Amino acid sequence: MTHRMSLRVYYEDTDMAGIVYYANYLRFLERGRSDAVREVGCDQLDMRDRLGIVFVVRRVEIDYRAPARMDDVLVVETETAKLGGATMVMPQRVWREDTLIVEADVRVAMMTLEGRPARLPAEIRQKLATLLPTE
């Protein structure tokens, strides 16, 4: 399943050259991942408050392919390529129409509020499994 989320680039997202500042793509990607897990029924506030666990980004590999500018409408695509016992690999892409702007591979891990690794609970794992590609 590919989750898609649209967003518009605002002045605050750009640098002095008028293009999206590179670090802001991390914010865009975070929004895409958050929307994707929310859409399948994972309430991150409930996970934190009831289960004492949170998602954390463990690793990001990102390629910047083309610039985006103020007022561009971008689409953040989020997929789940792998679902492990405590981690997920989530490829993401940012598009402006037919132009690939950013491509990223994000490894997300489950962690307790005390900062220790945690396994994905069965109820969360089942919901996240719906994000996996179907054969």
C-alpha cells in the first residue's frame, strides 16, 4: 500500500535561494509517516500513554533529486517495505507532479519512554502489516 499526502511549500520552508531547505524534507517525511500509521489505526498518543512506547527514527538515507520552491504542491508517498519484530523500513518519496524531488529510506524502531528498545505489540503489528505491499 502506498500512502499519499499532499502539502504546499510555504515561505518558511525555503532558504535564501528560494528553494526548500534540505532539512525541511525530514519534516515533510515525518508528516507522511505519521499520516500513514494514523490511517491504519495506530494512534501514536495512545501508544505513548497506554503502552509506554513510541516510534523513533533510527536511520535515514536520503537523496535530493530536484529542488522544490515556494507555492509548489508536493506529494509525500510512504510505503512499508519490511516489518520486523521492533523495526520498520519505510521507503518514502516526495513528488511535484511527475518530478521526483526526494527519495528516502527510513528505518523506524519501537522504543520505551525510558529509551530502551521494545517489540511491536501484536495489536500494533497487525495494523502496520496492512501497510506492507500485497503480492
